Amino acid sequence: MIDFSLTEEQKALQETARKFALNEIRPIAAQLDRLHDPEKSVPLDLVKKGMQLGFGTVLVPEQYGGFGGTLIDCALVTEELAYGDTGAADIFWVTMSLSRLINMGANEEQKERWLKAMCEDETGTFVLGGAMTEPSGGSEIFYPFADPKFGVKTTAKKDGDHYVINGQKNFITNAGISKLYLVLARTDRSAPNLGGCSIFVIPEGTPGLSFGKPEEKMGHRLSVVREVILEDVRIHQDNLLGQEGEGFKILLQCYEGNGVACGSSAVGLARAAYDAALQYSQERSIWGQPIFQYDSVAGKLVDMRMKIEASRALIWKMAWAAENSDLSRGLSKLGSIAKVFPTSFVREITIQAMEILGGYGYMQEFPIEKYVRDSMLFPIYDGTNDLLKKFIGWRLPEVPSTVI
């Protein structure tokens, strides 16, 4: 029987995230968004509060000190945080997703070392960064064919019981503020890209690890994005996640978790835009009645609400499929639709909200112009929608469209 009700524990988690978004994030988001220095836009004190509340460790199993949550829990928290601000939400959902990658790819000793350290940290500074994409283009790293000349350029060469890593990573969220970096590097230059890469966990402060200046972005300005530079970074083989050559195997096993988180962030932003437009439409009167009474305005709001509800329902189903792959009839193989579907709509939802507010929607005095800017990133980051559709299309024949 289908049941969309939440457990009492989930309701409490959702309410904690909602209060944090409304009471801590919303009051400072607009002001930080307008700062011209991107380094000053990152609310480190806010991050500490959120990490101390456990938002970063929602997906860490209880045995290591985490919440022990599911991807549904991740979706609940991310949507509420993004309702406050999508940039702030990025810091937390990236950390959640990468903790899941560690949990699924690491051996027991590594989990004890890294996941416990996350949960036992009392400073609220143990966020994670995933250094995967490169200056040649984010999509380049996913090169799926046999020619080894293409794909990941960052190299990791074995030297005794260590690896020496060299390369550059671009557009890395949480770069410069993370305790650990999960770095995708080529360990076999003669093998095809998908079979020749490995993931290494590199602690902050490791010699040779440095960062570019913070990028000044159109939106999501409360998150920090930098280039990660690796110059003869020497790391012990114990910091290899899984086995050599299994980098993409681990990454793709976890990718639906990224989709759930990124999609939920889009829903949180869409919901914020919808709520602002709905409230304005009930307060703004033209020709003697609230504009909500006009079919053209109400129709836009109905469209917005339907897309939000459909997106959330899809995300929750894909979150369930990811953790019940034996029951999902292969649906978990299409996990990226949890990212593609909501992020395909969030731009038009925020633009519809701007249209409802008219001239006020274009002004910084109202929040909608910021929501529009924030929405522009969603189809681009964490795998462009065009690329993800290509990968989804390859797998469609494997997955029946029957009702689960």
C-alpha cells in the first residue's frame, strides 16, 4: 500500500530543518547574496550551526554516530534548507551525498576513521568536498567510450605504498572549507576512462593541495566554489576508496543520491517562489479585486503547484527505488531522473513567479529576482541535464514502465 505519511522522527527532522531555514538562513540570505566579495558571502557561522544540528550527517549510519537516515530523509532536509537559500543548502547536501559515497565505497577501517570523525566533530566545520569535474568541462570526466585519450586528466601514480596526484579540478563546491576532499583521478592511462579511474580521500592541509580564488557566481552565492589544485600531492594507499580502477563504479552507484538531493533543492527553491507569488497575488489588487481572482494568474499558480507536487513525488519514489533496488524492477537504474525532472521545471516556475509580481518581481526589494538567478544553475550543475538524459536513454530498454 502506498503511504506518503512521515514517521514522527522524520517530522521532527523536517521541522528542525524548516525552522533553521526560516530563522537562521532567510534573515541573512539576501544581504549575503548582494556582497561583491564571494569569500564574504559564505556564512561559515551558519554552516557550523547546521552541522552541529546534524544536517551534514543525516546519511551517516548510526553505528558511526550519524542520524542513520535514508535518501527520503536527505530529501526532506535539503528541500527545507533550499527553501531558505539554495546556496546554503548546497553546502549541506553536497556533504550528505559525499558521506553516502564514503559509506558505500569505503572499507570498515576507513568508515571508522572518516565517518566517525565527521560525527564526533564538535566545531561544526566537518564539511566535505567532491573534486571530480575539471577545467576541460564537467561532462568530459564522464567520457563513456573506449578511447583512453579522453576523460579524466588528473593522474594518480603509484609510488611504493603511496600515490602521487597531479591535476586541476574546477567548479568544486565547498573547496577551501572542507575537511576532506574526494578526488577522482586516473590511475591507469592505458585503460578506458570508466575503468581507469579511482577515488582518493585527501584531508585538508595535505602538502600540494591548494585552491583558486572563490568564483563570483550569478546565483547560489552563499556557497563557495573554487578550483582545486593538486601538485605532487602524496597520499597513502589507505586513502584509496575501494579498489584501484573502481572510481566510476563507486561514483555511479551513489549518483542517484546526488539526484535526490539536487532535485530536492530545486523543489525547495520552486516552493519558495510559489509561496511568494501566491501571497503577493492575494494581497495585490487591480480593478477592485486581488489578482489571484484572475484566471491568468491563478492558472500560473496551478501550473507551478502541479510541477512542485509531481517533482517531489518523483524524487521520493526514486529515493525509495535507490534503497530498494531488488524491489524496484530496475527503476533504480534511472535514478538521475530525480535530478533532471525537477531541475527542468525550476527555471520556469521562478520566472512565472516573476511574471505574477510584474515590475516588483524584477526588483531586489523582493526575493523573486534572486530566485530566478538561483534557478539558472540547476539544469547545469551536478551533471548537465542533457548529458544525464543521454545516460538515462541508454538504460531505458533495461527498465520496464510497469507500475511498481
